Amino acid sequence: MADVVQATRRLEEAVTRLETVCSTLAGADGDRRRLAALLAAARADYEALAAAAGTVATRLDGTIARLNSLVEE
């Protein structure tokens, strides 16, 4: 009978450990989703900033060209 009690205790401990691991993995999965969403937002921000930087560079090049033509006159 002592063997059954010991086996039951060991089984309960194993189930508790499995539940702990499962809850940890579930939390990690949520973290992965949250990080993936943050990464997607960061990429979108980067693309918008890159487009704005391209526009600014083009305008600056035009302004510099106009200033150079004024200086040469």
C-alpha cells in the first residue's frame, strides 16, 4: 500500500511540474506574439521614416542645386 501512496504522490508532483511548464510556455507564446507585433510596428515605422528621409533628401538636393545656381550667377 505504501508503494501506491508513494506512486500517487510522485504522479501528483509530475502533474504539477507539467502544469508549471505548460503555463510557462503559454506565457512565452504570448510574449512571442507581443514581440512579433512590436517588430511589425517597428518595421512599418522604419519604412515610413525611410520614405520621409527620401523625400527630404530629394528636396535638399533640389534646394542645394538652386543655391549653387544662384551663387554661380
